[in-house]
Amino acid sequence: MAEFAAAVYQNEFLPDGGTDVNAIVTITCTGAGTAGRSATGAVGSSTAGEIIIVDTSGSMGHETMEGAKDAAQAALAEIVDGTRFAVIAGTDSAFLAYPAVEEGAALAVMDAQSREEAAFAISQFRASGGTAIGSWLDLAGSVFASVPEVTQRHAILLTDGENGEQPARLDAAIQRATGYFQCDCRGAGTDWKVEELRRVAQALLGTVDIIPSPSEMREEFRAIMQTAMGRGVADAQLRVWSPQGAQVLFVRQVAPTVEDLSDRRTTVNPLTGGYPTGAWGDESRDYHVAVRLPAKAVGQEQLAARVQLALGDDVVTQGLVKATWSNDSELTAKIDKQVAHYTGQVELASMIQEGLAAKAAGDDATATTKLGRAVQLAAETGNAEATTRLKKVVDVDDEKEGTVRLKRTVDKADEMALDTASTKTTRIKK
């Protein structure tokens, strides 16, 4: 049975007149088990569903298509027997490649026979047509809905090109899928748009990344599905209680990736908001919670927030965020190391994305300033991966000062890899 624990990192001391409290809350899950298993673990009793969505549009060249088919088949091999699953081929429409049904349950039960049949269906994929990601998401939603007992819903989506639908069409499809299923997105090659797939992944509580070479697809898909199968907790909600008169400024996941959850708040009760976190495996996530309180007199104490993780109606762990007003500057001037670290990581993500956008728009001056600040932040926060990726886009003159020059020639794949990795964070060194 899964067990959760919470730890709070903050400086609770506020100066006279101070109002804003910041805390990092670490939630850790152990013993999550396997996705969709019942209490008995009986095969066929799984409540988990997996859908593999593969771009089969005309832009998929022979090598990319063969790599995608191989990757999809590798993902099939990782799906635990008893799990419901389906395969969708995506062009300018969406086609249910497996199982071959026209009505009723559109999710097969994974076993040796269905795995072999699905692998054969994937082997028949041929490239033709356009790209309509919104239609792919809508079909995935309908497929999941065909088996109501499947309550843990996850998809992998691979595309190699830019979405051909009107932006409003994709936006509407994302909205319909939000809160219904999770989706990890991958872009093959360099002809797709990072911001498009990131929008899908962020809304559907998934990840986004680039797969530069077809030879890398198989291992990437295998790893994604292994992670999905290890999420034995179907869904959890982060709950933040704050006292009467307080204002929750924001709630962000800050590790392993930056995801702002603030605008996804739902009301649990008048003083408590709920924020989606999706499925959990054996892992640890960090959340930055900021609360504004009415100032109190020096010496007074107050509970600023109660941060809980709930499975359904059951609260499984909680952390308390406190506030104490003091006139001791040695206490109030300290910034908690965790809070400072993740504040820098959030700014790092923003600087990378804004810098690359300015570069794409031909605004070299802004791009240089933003990416220079990103280099500085990456060094300050110890984000070695970001530093390595940044150095493929800029020449660094002074890392500490953030003095850089844009490289004259940059591999597009390196630039896109920096963009997709911008929201990945590193934990503070203990």
C-alpha cells in the first residue's frame, strides 16, 4: 500500500509589517505498486488504461516511421498484462488501429495474444495525410470513455510535425481532455513546434521532450511506459488551506519540473483549494506555496497554510506552513535555501523560453540578455544539464556575470532540446 510523507522548508519569521510567506513542501510516495492493480492484484482487474498515439502523417519519412513503429511496439511490451490499452494512428483525422472495433469497448485487455495483434497492426502503419493533434486527443478521450471502469488513463503521443488544425480546434480538444487523461508528448526530429506540444503536455499533466533521432525512439518509449506502469496511485489532489483573510498567491510544482498549478484551483471548501497532481509512482515532488497574510504584531504566530495530499476524500499526509512576526533582523532576513533555489529555477525556465522566442523573432539583443541571465541562473542553482544545453546555443564569456554571445550557427535540435528541457529542475544539493 502506498505511503506518503510531507516535509516543509521555509523561514517562518516575518518582519514587522511583513505579509508574504513562502514555503517548499516536499511530498514523497513509497510503495506505490503497479498501475491499475486491484487490492488482490488479479490479472484482468486493472483499472488502468494506456493509449499509444503515433503520427502517421505524410511528413513521417521512412526512417522516422520505422523508428516510431519499433518504439510503439517496445511500449506495448512494457504494458502489464490485464491493463486495458489501444493504439491510435494520427493523420488529419484519427484512426483506431487496435483493437478493431466499431462500437462498444474500444480498449483491449493486454495479454500475449492482444500484444501480438497490436504489434502487427502497428507494423502496417503507412505515412499519408496531414497532422490534426486535436482529433487524436478527442479520439483518445472517446476510447477511454468506452470502458468506464478504467479510471487511471494515460497516453503517449508522438508527432514529427506542426499541427495543421486551427489553433482554436486544438485548444478545445486540450480543454476536453484536461482532467480526464494524462499525456506524455514527444516530438520526432525538428519540424514540430515545442510550444504546441508543451501546451498539450502541461494541460494533461505530462512531459514533453525531443527525440532527435529515430534510433532513440525505442528506449524513450520503453522508459515512458515503464514509468506509467509504476504509477500505482491513480490520482491525487494537492490541497492548500489558508486562514480567513489570507490570499494564496500561487501554487507551483517546482520539481522534477516547473508547472504552475495556480489557475487549476478548484474549491474544496471556502478556505481550501484543490490542485491536480495526476498519478503517482515511487517518487518525490516539490511544491512552492506562497500565501499573503494580514500583518500581525511582533511576537504573534499564525498558521499560514496547511498543505495536504488527498486520495479521494482521504488526506494521506500534510505539512504546516507557519508565520511568526519578529523584530530580529537576523531571523527575518534569512531566505530559506530551498525557496531561493526554486525561485531561481522558475526564473531560469522563463529566461530560456523568452530568450529563445526573442532569438526566433530576430531580436538578438533581448535574446542575448535573457539567455545570459539563464546561464547565470543555471550556474547559481547548480543546474548542470541546463548549463550544458545553453552552451550549445551561446558562447559563454563570464558564467558568473551572465555575459554571453549568441552562436552564429546552432543545430536546431540543440535549440529545441534546450527549450523542452527548460522546465526540468534540479534539487538543491544537501
